[in-house]
Amino acid sequence: MVNKQKILSKITLSLVFFIIIQSNAFAETPSTSSIEELLRVTKSEQISKQTQQLIQASLDKIYQETLESKKDQLTTVQRDKLEHYMQSTSNIVVELLSWDHFKSDIIQIYAETYTQKEVDDLIEFYRSPTGQSSIDKMPEILNKTRLLMQQKFQTILPQKHKMYEDMMKQMQ
């Protein structure tokens, strides 16, 4: 009798465990409309455009610094060609980062990552004052992070230049 109870207990526990695993495995995929609502509430398009502008500004700065550093080495024709090349590559990057270009990919990633309940919970959070505050502060956080990364990158430039010069010497 005790043996039967142990066996029934193990079977019941196994079934409960199986049901829990299966229910998580088949959690409801979020609807496209709910993901779009989450993206709207989180101001994703606006943040994407701000990020795009920051990247554009960074690229412009890099390009201007490049042109300035090469000004004595380039003819006017070469400089014009370099400017055209840099503007063309900048335009490609800006287009690639445009919201319209990758919104559908973002929706797909969210659909693969979140359940409907999670999307609903995120929408509820981001509609709250704390959620809205978090969203409103995100551009500042991203900008400060970008500046920090630029500062960190500047510290390795001398090392990078030395490595490049060493490599060029070795190639001679």
C-alpha cells in the first residue's frame, strides 16, 4: 500500500511538472497589435530617430576630423571624392537605422522573445509614471553612455596607432 502511494505520488508529481513545462512552452505568442502598442507606449520610434541623429552627428564629426587630418595630403578633387564617399556611406547608415527599415524586424524579435502576458505587463509598466519617466530619461542615458564610450575609445587611440605603425613596419 505504501509502495502504491509512493508510485502514485511520483506519477502525480511528474504529471504536474510536465503540465507546468508544457504550459510555459506553449505560452501565447503576443499579437502584433500589442507589440505595436508597446513600441508606441515606449516611444520607440522617437527614441530610434534620436539615436539615428546622434549616430549621424558622430559620423559627421568623424568625417570632418578625417578630412581635416588629410587636408594637406589631398588635392581638391581627392577631397571632393572623399567627401562624396563619406556622405554616401553616412546616408546608407542613416537609411539602415531608420525606423521604417527595421520596425518589422523589431516586432518579430519581440514576438519571439516575449509572451502576450509579458507584453501586456510591459505596456502596463510603461504607461505608469515610473515607466514614462524611464522612457523620458533613456535618451539622456544613451547620450551619456555614448560620450563615455567615446572617452574610453580615445584612451586606446595611442595604443591603436602604435599597433598600426608596428604592423606597417612589419609589412615592409
